[in-house]
Amino acid sequence: MRIRLPFLLALLNVLTLASLAQDDDVIRTTTENVVLNITVTDKAGQYVKGLKLSDFKVYEDGVEVKPEAIASFSLQESPYAAVVLLDSSGSMEARFTLARSAAIRFLDGLREEDVAAVYRFDSKVERVQEFSTGRDLAPMAYAIRAKGMTSLNDAIVEASRTLAERREHRKAIVILSDGMDTFSKASSDKAIESALAIGASIYAVDMSDLQIGGSAARQGAPQLKDFAEKTGGRFVATPGGQALRDAFAGIANELGQQYTIAYRPLNRTRDGKWRKLEVKLNREDLTVRTRKGYRAPKK
């Protein structure tokens, strides 16, 4: 029996997708290039433009990536895809209206070409709004009532899976939560690896310090900071109100101010091991943020 080429190509695509779901569902990179989205700020916290490739040095496992291995460099102006994760667990009951308001501010900051989806998470993870360029929250978001436990890690894994299907090179996960996971099946390490595998930066806004009704929520800042630092995103501690809304607008602005470097990995071994990444600048007065590494694909 003769097997037609289109069928073989379709079968190959299915097998490739299946391989991504193996190994405890950790999403792994299969691209030939490693892509780094890099934020550069000065001492005043302002975003820095006008840098050249020669201003950057990229290291993989401590070894410098040579210029000939770099496939592309740009001050990123291409569209990005984001997933906003709203904590709707019981501890957020007095804070959820404010969280929803901040999410709207983030959507307001999107450019015409950017897209965002919105999820809520408590004892389960649920999509509230499909990817769109819309600037308003779906009506469903206004019917949410805070309840249940906190599946933060599971929400990050689900956001990563969703973003893996997007064509945009730049991806972000924006979390608005009061902190610690209490119900996920996934570990925090798996959540971080899922985001790193698709090159997504995590921006975490901590609401646990908000004093509402005379008491503060549980402190989840260390975990939220870890998510942000390891993926090259940003942790925001805010007392709420205008500061919270400005923080979300600032995240949208940052995503439009990033440099992107893509390079051929130095170590081509498909062993599933961790590769440490570091980016340095030739100017000591500037600060650089990007992801800390990636998990190599397996054979």
C-alpha cells in the first residue's frame, strides 16, 4: 500500500506534539535556536534603547556564545501574546474586585497587534477569555466569586501549554495573586520549567500585603519572586490602589521595550539537562533581566 506524503507529514506532526506531553507534562523546547527576550534599564529604572549586539555577551553554562552563533538580534517590536492569571481563591475575596480592575488596566496597555487571554484559578483552572485584541474583560469575569483553594502552579502550566500554541515569539504570563499554592498537582519547579520551555516571562504582582479589614493575606511573596526572577520577568509588590493599576500598565509597557537575541545552542546534546543562561552588558550602569536557563530536549 502506498502512503501519501501529506499523511506522513500529518503523522509526524502528531508524534512531535505527543513528545511535548511526555515526562510529567513538562513542556520542552524543540526549536533549533534559543530565544532570549531581554529587558535593559538604567539606574532610574527607565528602559534603554539604542544598544547594539556588541553591547551584549551571552553565556551558556559559563561559555560565551560567539557572534557567529547568533542568528538574530533586535529591539523587539513584534507582537506578544500574554496570559493573565487571576487568583480567585477564597483568600482573595476582599481583593478580587481590585485584581479585576488591575487586569483591565493591563489590557488597556496592549498595542493593536498584541493579544491576551484571561484565566482564573482557585481549586481549578478555567479560561475566562480567549486570546483577543479586545480591551475589555469578558462578561464572565464579572460573575466570578472568590472561593476554594489555590492552584497557582497548575495555572502556570496551563498558561504555558496555551502559549505554546501561539505563533508570537514573545510570550508572557501575568499573575495577580496573594501567594502560596495550596492545591496544585504540579510542583513549582514544573511550573517554572513549563514557562521557560516556551520562553515565557512571568510577571507576578503580589497582593498579600494589602491590608483589608484589618488583616493581611498569607505571605506568598517568596514564591512569586522566584517565578519572576528565574524566567526574566518582574516581581511587583504593591499596596494596591493606583500603584497596583500603574504596575499593570508598566508591565504592558515593558513588554514593548525588549531586546531579542536568538542563537544556536552551544550544546546540541539532546539529554534533557538544564542549561544555565546569563546575559551581561559592557556597561556597568545598566541592569539586564532575562530568563536564567532552559531545559534541553530529550532524544
